[in-house]
Amino acid sequence: DPTASYMRTSHNVSRRGTCLLAAALIAVSACSGSMSGSQSGDSGRAAVGGIITESEVRRLLGALSDDSLEGRMTASPGSARAAAIIAAEMRRLGLEPAGDSGYFQRVPIGLVTTGRNRRPVLFESFGALDSLPREQRVTAVNVVGVLRGADPAVRDSAVLIGAHYDHLGIGRAVRGDSIYNGADDDASGVVAVLEIARALMAGPRPRRTVIFAATTGEEVGLLGTRWYLQHPVVPVAQMSANLEIEMIGRPDSLAGGPGRAWLTGFERSTMGDMFARAGLPIGPDKRLDQQFFERSDNIAFARLGVPAHTLSSYNMHTDYHEPSDEIAHVDIPHMTAVIRAGAAAARLLADGVAPRWNPNGRPEQRRLAPTPPTPTPM
């Protein structure tokens, strides 16, 4: 049973946590109550400074970009090990499991041959997946945890903080290295999701429910996110916002340098202005020609009407989609600062006024097709 294999892997990783996943959860005292505007930003930044540490960021990033995960290719054994690490960390933080198998949300992915290549394809159901020969059926998972909201007026609405944990696996060797570790793309984003969860768990319960998701299959057509949207924890109509986090491992001079990040589609909704008014070091994406707004998991949420953007500091570095995207090239102090800003942003989304689309800001709606589009990874 592939799912049982995932569960066994998760249990084993949890038992070996003293090696890879020893969490030092720092308790903080905070006053309860809702926050909005600059008040939320100020208190958020003050609270997370001692919780989100460089040592924890380095530890998690090292685990998720290690050679032993073999580049985290969708539906590969290395991807299974990464999912187990993420689930073990969510359990350690105390998040509520929100998958169909604990923290794992199974995704029906099969390997389909097109020409000379075999590629992962998302199927409409597990029944449809069973039409494939057994050797072409693979089990992939999203990893999902929840922090339930405290305010009866808005706790049925949800904010999703997400990142994709898959990467490119093992491929063409470059200078003797064939493992595409994906430290920046997007182990850095997954670390941010977990550390933001740590910060929110340590403070007062948020007003809205917050979903933390590490999705699979982004690099091959947003497969995990598209399945999640068909099987959400909270109905999509009740989602107030989505903040994806992608490639925050290096400073970007166009964003203002170390400790600063940018938001894709900044002008499309009120989310960016909310962050700016709160004094967060998050500005607009200056490379509109790259169409980054449409090149990460946020676009799938946005096309269904959810104000959804991606937080990044990608500086167009040449290690993108190369074996050299390794932890040695990550600026840990910068990444830690951006995660702290992301935690303050998440608190603002969870406790403040819900963002809304600006006129003509919402992208055109598209049907969620069972077969993947041409991959457009970030």
C-alpha cells in the first residue's frame, strides 16, 4: 500500500527527529484579541523575532534540500521522504491534520508516456487512475495542516499559506552533480510555511482559520494544487486569501536588497497595499515582463476568485533549475528576515480585513482540467 509506505516513512522520520527535525519551540506570551492595519504588522514583527531563528531555518532547509531526497521529483521516493519530513514537523508544531491520511492528502497521479517521455498526469479520481497498469500508478501527496480560527464571526473563512515541495529530481549532470536539490526552488518556501505556522501557533489564535499546505507537482503543471482545489479543507468560496511563498533564498536588488521581498500581481488586489500600510518589507514585483503572477500555484486559486499572490525575492540567479541550487548559495539571514515578514503578513491576513480584487485585477476563470497544462514553473 503506497499510502501506508508514506505513513511508515513519516513515523520513522519522526522517531529519528533528533537528527533532522529536533524542534525548539519557543513559547511567547501575547495578548489575545484581533489586530488590523499597522498594529498587526508592528506586533507581528516584534513577536516573531525570537521564534523564527536562523538556526531553525538552516536546519529545515538543509533537511529538505539534502542529497538523500534526490531532488524531490513528483511521486518519487525522495518526494516521499520530503513529505514525511514536512508532516513530522507539522505534527511537532501541533497543527491539526487535514489530509485524508493524517497530514497526507493523496493525489491520483499516473505516469503516462508521450513520445519518448513518461510524465506525471493528474487523474480525475483514484478510480480513473486504476485504469492504468499497476506499474504506471504512483502515489503522491500534498501535506496539509490547519490552525482553526478563534473568532466565531470569521473562523469559517480561511487563509491558505502554501509552497510546493517538489522539484526536478535527478537529471543531466553538470560538473559532476546530477541531483537538482532545489534549495531555493522551493525548499525555501516550504521552510517559510512551516516557520510561519510556528509563529502563529506561538501567538494568540488567529481570527480566521489558517491552512498550511505543502503541495506536490508544481513543476509539472500545478498537479497537487489543482487536486487540492477540487478537495479543499475549507470550501474555496469561503477562502479569504492565499499567500504562496516561492524562492526567497537570495536577496533581490530590485526589491531593495537583503530582508526585502516582492509580491506577484501587487497591483491586482488590495493585499499588497495592506502589507505596505502595515510597514512590511514587501513591495511590488518589478519584473512584470516575466509574468510571475501566472507562474506559481497562486494562479490556480486566483482563477477561482480567491485573492492570491506569491511572495518571493527571486533575483533571476543562474542556479535556477540547475544542480547548483543548493543550500550553500542561500543567504540564511536574508531568508529568515523574509520569513518573519511573511509571518507578519499571514497574521494580517488572518486577523485583518480580507483583501479584495481591484478593478480588472482578477484573472480570467478557467476550468480545472484533469490533465495538466504545459508546465510553467517559476
